[in-house]
Amino acid sequence: MTAKEVLDSVATMPAADWMKIQLGIAEMLAARFSADEVAEVREALAEAEAELDRGEGLRGDEMRRHFDLR
């Protein structure tokens, strides 16, 4: 299967199925982390969620500008 075929398949996939695939990939990656690393990532995600809840998040265009990604 080519990369284009994979992308085309994903594009037509129901969102729930794509979320399951993403979760599986995330679990495979997380299995390589130590308990301390997992805790650090969870803490960072919780902090980011709290910032968004307080309205402190950056929009996509602002984030790209911040990291000089155009």
C-alpha cells in the first residue's frame, strides 16, 4: 500500500475509527516511556488544558508564528 493510499483510506474513515488508531499509536509510544516520563507528559497536558480553559491558548496561526512555521 502506498502512502497516498493510506492517506486516502484515512480520509474516508469514520472519525471514531481514526481516534482508535491514534489511541493505539499513542499507547505504543507511551509504552517506551518510564513512569516519570509518562507523569511529566500528563502534567504538561493537564497544564495545557487548564490554560485553554482559562482562555490562554494560542490559535493555530499564532502558534505557527511563535515557532516560525509558515
